[in-house]
Amino acid sequence: MELSSFDDTSQPTERMFLEPISERHAAVLFQGLSDPDCYRYIPQEPPISVETLAIRYRQLESRRSPDGNEAWLNWAMLGHDGVAHGYVQATIDLQSLRAWIAYFVFARSRRHGYANEALRTLLPRLRERYGVVQFLAEIDARNEASIRLVEALGFVRERHVKAADEFKGAISDEYHYTLIEIR
């Protein structure tokens, strides 16, 4: 699929705005991203400074991979009250039209349905705007909250990969999920 530009509009939901991540979001998201407990099930570490996060977000502003084969779409989840709740992202392979989704919810915002609300808004939009035919998620098998979320959205577990990764002194199994029909 050849797209000259990627959607960079804010998407409203019932309680928040999903704003395409840009350099200016580094200061807003840094505190929530700095909590090491939020990285229990992912190999990444918290950003070391607002400046390094701003550099990363500046790289993401093009919303495409350097080779142009993928759309890199990232949205900050910002409450109508201005409180940041985390981010959601989709990496779309523009040839296969498959999209890998991910989300990061700040500790204070967990168990309040923010990721669910964001994804229920974005998945149909991604299908409509980019022609996505399949959504995928790869989740650490220990991450029960993420497993409940994707299953509530209608994702189906397709695969269990034993010893998929090793990080933070532990070996991690991984579940691979697929969604074709959006609920």
C-alpha cells in the first residue's frame, strides 16, 4: 500500500484525546514512563531523561519506518482533564496490511479501561484508513492484565512461544494473539 502521508489527527474518545506522539509529548509522558515497575513484562527500561525521550519522539514524527515499508503510529493518551494515561501504538506492514498493536498504561491509570477505550477507537480507524486486515499482539505470558484486555477486544490466542525472550533475569514465555473481526 502506498500512502503519501499518515494520519496525524487527534482522535477523541469518551474520556480522552489520542494525540499523535510528537517531540512535545516527551515532557508530558516522561513521569509516567519513568516508573520501573511498569517495565516488568517488557525488555525496555525507563527513559533516562526528557531530552532522550524527545529525541525518540522526534524520530517517530514521520510516522513511517526509514525504508517506508511500515507505518509507525503512536498516540499519547491524554485525558480531557490534561492528565496523561500512557500511549498506544500500531506498527502496520504496508505490504501485508497486518498491524501489531501495543500499549503502555501508567501505573496510576491502570484498571480504569484507558487502553480498552483507546483501542476500541483506533482499531476501526486503522482498518478504515489503512486497510488493515489483521491485528496482532505479542504479550508476555505473565501479563494477565494485557491478556484480559486483548481477549476482551476479541483477539484469539494463536500461539504460545516458550522461552521467547530473556530479560531482567527471567525467561519469558509469550502469547501471540490475532484479531480479524473487530467487536
